[in-house]
Amino acid sequence: MKRMYHASVNIRSLLIGTLFLGALAPSHANAMRSAEWSFAGETFESGWEVAGDPSLTSTPEGLRISTTVRSLFGRSVSTADPIDTISLDYKADDYIEAGIYWHEKGRDNDDLTKASLRLAPTNGVGSIYLDMTKYERWERRTDFIGIGLPADSELIINRLRVQGWNPVEKLLVALRSFWTFDSIRPSSINFLWGPHIAFTPIGREMMFKSTPPMEQSANRYFYIVMGIAVAWTVYGIKKYPARKKKAMSTLAGVMAALWITYDIRMGTEFLWNAKHDYDTYLSKPIGQRTFRERSFFTDFAAGAASLVQDRKEYVFLAPQRWPYLGLIRYYTYPIVPTEPEQDGTKDTWVVYKRPDVILNPKNQLESRGVVLTRPGGILHEFETGTFIFREQS
């Protein structure tokens, strides 16, 4: 998403209308500056512009935009308040290769800059948060923002929100982000990301939710301080040779302080993760405990193993193969997990976190209208979408 290109969009030639179907003004905050436009409940904000001839429909969930050609939906914004982040609440049935558009100072009004934006399908209304400071050409005091949609796409916009923070607020966020910890995950056996620095609350919140982290490593700032300390020491020794011992002692003190700070930070992360494991797993009874990103899969697998012991194989369904397929195979050995397409005699289905798989009125398993099994019954249900099913003999 960091790669950008310029797209010359002639708004005036494509402009087909401006929506004046409401007069709700965006909300503002004093320190953290924000503006918000909601389209839920069949309401509109004033001042929106559309280009490319999209079809617009007001719905309780928001504004439905359907396109037949490349289209743009945007508005002018105040340049008084800088913008650092954009959040979009939306609903989509398919992936949409969209874009965020903005106007840079010094360019023609019709010449907009675009950053690619991929919108994933949602279950209901979902959200995406964009830290716009990551884009090299982002104009914090832009006077126009818009969402571009490709041809033959459909998107429901529920809410659009922009936010900005002043330098003091960003500094406080950076200090807090240094003490924001990553969770232990399988890759932690090989490496740890260590502290990172974010300058917006959204950046801090999303910091460790991507691989690698989007934010800058704190090591960069440690190296800068170390480099300045070494350069200052060399300069001091050359200018005042008699103070060499004192200068070296000061340098050693700075290095020791950085080392100790880093050591305390990483040690605290280990303790934080240990406490998290105790609070969510070790201290909880079976049925309530969860283990890191595996959630309650350990207890689910142990329960499933006891229900398939009289079978040679079973069908296993999960959101993705890794890591669940290997784990369930370990728990149920020598009973073998298979997939629906594989040949064999399989009358038992072990389903984990698949809310799309339901029991229809004929007591058959069904997914998105496709019948998967013969009639049967659920042996045990852990939660919606997580259960053990067996066909009738």
C-alpha cells in the first residue's frame, strides 16, 4: 500500500452531481482534531461529489455505491485541520481494488494523487484504518479526499472519519508505543520484533497486527542516540584532550542507560505475556480458557478426539489449514482427518469456527446453499460454527 502513483482525474468533466441531501455538520474535537460523516440510517452529509456515473442508493446500513465504470466519491475538506488517519466503515461482498484520492498543494484541482486500497469482503459492516502518514506524498492539509472504485463494483459506505493529532500528542503516543507489547506467537521461537514507535493511536493499535510491523523499529532511534553520543565524545576528546577520561565515562554511561532501558522493556514484555497466559489459560477452567491466537482449539481438539475414536477417519473443516490440521491430526491419531473432496467412508464432521456451515431444516450440513452431508445430528456444539456432526446410519 505504500506505493503510489499520480492519476489525473478530470473531476469537472466527469462530475455528474453533488449530493445535498442533508446538512449534518462533521463533529470536531479540540485537541485531537476529527471530522466524521455517517451514512447509516439512510442519511447523507452535504457537500459530497461523485464522478464516473455511479448508482447511489440510501440503505439502513449506509450509502450503496454501484459502478459500471471507474468512479470517484469524495468531498472538499477544511485545510485548517491536518489529517493523519482515515477510517472507513463499509460493507462489501467481494474484494475491491479501490483507492484513496487526495489533492496536493500546487497541483491543478483536477490532478489527484492516488494510493491503492484493497477492501476485503466483510461479514456485516467492517472497518479499515489507514495511517496516511505512511504515504510519502500524503498532504496533511489536503483540501479534498475521495474513494475511487473500479468498474463493476459495489460498496456500502457506513461511515468515514478523519483524524489528526498535534506534535505533543504524537510524542505521547510514541512514548506509549515503545511500551506496547507484541503477543507471543509461533514465530517468537525464532525472533522477536522488539519495540516499535508509532505516532498515531491507530498506528499504535495496529502496530503488531501485520507482519512485519508497519511502524518504525525503536532501534532506529537508539542508533541515532548512540551515533550522536559517539560523535560528541570524539569531538570533545579532540577539542579537550585532558577530559578524555570524563568523556569516555559519559559515553559509557549513555550506552549503559540505553542498554538497561532496552533490557527493562524486553523483560517487561516477557512478564506481560506470562501474565496474559496465566489470566486467559492457566487460571481458567476447561470451557473458559483460551490460548493465545489458538483460542480454545486445544480443548476443542481434545473433546473432538473422544468423539471420533470409533471411526477410521472424519472430515475436518476450519478457517484455514494451518495450524489447525496438524494439531487436530496429533490429537486424534490414529484417526485421520480428511477433507470433503477426499474419497473414503466419512460420516463424522469436525467443524471449527466455520459459521457458514449450518444445520438446515432437513438436518443436513449446508454451506452457502450447498448441501454437504446426508441427514444427521450434532453430537456436541461448542459455539456457533464449532461442533461435531454425525450422519445417520
